[in-house]
Amino acid sequence: MFCFYSHYESTLVSFFAELPRDNMLCDVSLILGEVRMAKWTIKTNGLKVTTEVASFLQCKHVKLWQISFWQIFSSADDGTYKSDRYYSVRTHGATTFALNRVETFFHGCVAGIIGFIADILMSPLKLYYKPDMHARSNGACGCLWGIIVGIFSIFNTAVQSVIYMFDRMATGFSNQFLGARMLYSFDATILGSPYLTKKLKEELETEPSTKGARKTSLMMATKLAFAARCVFQKAKPMFPDEHWHFQVVSASDLLHSAQTNKEYFKSHLNKKEKSVLFKLLAEEDNANLSFSNFCVMLQKSITSRVEKRRQTTHMRRSMLTNMMEPSLRELYNDIEIDDDVLPEDTQ
């Protein structure tokens, strides 16, 4: 029996060790000290978020960024959920599976030229797909609109194919001659996304709106996560030698980036919180850190602020609860009750 449980435990340890845990959790939740699974990725900066955060960011009062003009004419089959408000998200994948990887400059040239030719040859089909897609939902008017969108889609495809070709060449050159480990240089559209299921889409659309103190906390953590993502990208992260799940950066490079780009944290961290963050990064020396590790450090630097806000929220809820609970005298105000029979706390 002991050997069985020992083998069972070692199997679990091995299983959890192989999980890409640094790429499975919501970045905004980590800053708030919560552990929640990420289901969506912000297309503009790669931030991993839960359904709650993704739904919150679609609110009209949240103007963190604008939806790209080119996303209007892009394909809807890449796991992208398009919002008519301020941004778009795609389904989050816990690993990249190293798709479209190019190791050499020659490999990048071949992949880029073949991809360019294939996109150019396939682009005229947009005049068929777009009208058909819009006609299925909006009839004849949708078909006419699809023709107009299809014309712009051909131009969009041509531009994206050129970007793809040069990205493949640049990525192959960097991986071969600069010692980098990258899947792309500036075109993140090559990353695969899990299929956008109907259930997942409905979950995002029916997520209850966030209000009160929770809304304030999410706004604070989201803005801090956006600033942290900019600082992290400035440190030029790359995939480690062990896997292709997520990018990492050395703690010393991240510390230098945080100290050099202090303006990103200017309105999000005070002087004391910055010093705590810098101290945590300095203690890691040259260890490789993922963005999730960076978010955990940010959470530790703002722990006092978050705890104070939680205590205030708890106190406010307690006061509201006490105000909403009527006493016996308030319940039976039309009946004469002898004070001697009432408990002391109800008199």
C-alpha cells in the first residue's frame, strides 16, 4: 500500500512539473492575489485574462485601447472574438506547440515566399466568402455589404502577406545569426489559437457585469498589468531552451527595464511599492522569469494596498448587512410588545 501511494504521488509531481503553469493563469488575477485560469488573450499585447476580466474590459467606460481597423476585415476563424466596443480577444492556448517555427534564414525565406504566394492566390476568394458570410445573417443587404468588405479584405490580405513574408525572414535571421529563440518578430498572427466554441462565446457574452469595489480593483489591476506588460516586452523576452510554452527574461534585464522605464509605473505604483518591486527583482539575480512571475512580484509590492481595500470593502459590506437586518421591534412595530420579553440587543 505504501508503494502504491508513493508511486501515485510521484506521478502527480511529474504531471504537474510538465504543466505550463506560467502560461495558464490570468495575469490580472495574479496581481490581485487570486489564482484563476486564463481563457482569453488580449490581441494587442498578449495579456492573459479570465472571462470576468475579458467581459469587464468590453464595458463602454473602459477605454484602454482601440480596436484595430484591419481587424474588421480579418478572418473570423482564428479564435478571435470581435467586440464592437474597444478591443478584441482570442482564445488562450496554454502552449504554442512551436507552430511555424523557422530556425535558419534560408528556412525563413522559403516559408515567407511560399506564404506570400499562397495568400495572394487565395485573396480573390474573399469576394466569395465575405458576401456569403454576411448574406447568411443579413440577407441581400448583407450580401452587398460583404462585397464591399471583400474588396477591402483583398487589400488587407495583400498587406498582411507582405508583413508575414518579412516577419519569417527576420525571425529566421535572428534565430540563426543573433542566437535568438523566437516564433515571430513582429507578426503575432502566426500563433495558433484554440477553437472558439459556442459555449465559450456565450460564457463571455453572458458574464454578469462587474460593479462596485470589484470593478475598481479590476480597473487598478488591469492598468497595472498593461504597464507591466510594456516593461516586460522592453526587456526583449525569448523562449527558453527547455520549451516553447511561454517567453522568459532574466531578472537582471527585467530590473534594468523597470528602472529605465519608470514612467510606465508612474501612476500605478508609489515610491515604496517601486522599491519593493526592485528589491524582489534584484534578489532573483539572473534567474529566468515569466510574465506570471513578474505579476506575482507586483502583487507582493502592492499587498498592503490590496489588503487595505479588501478590509474597507468587508467593513462596508458588514455595515450594509447590519443596516438591512431589522430588529424585532421594527418587524412588529404595529404590535405592542413588553420590553421585558425582548432581548437586550433588540430594545
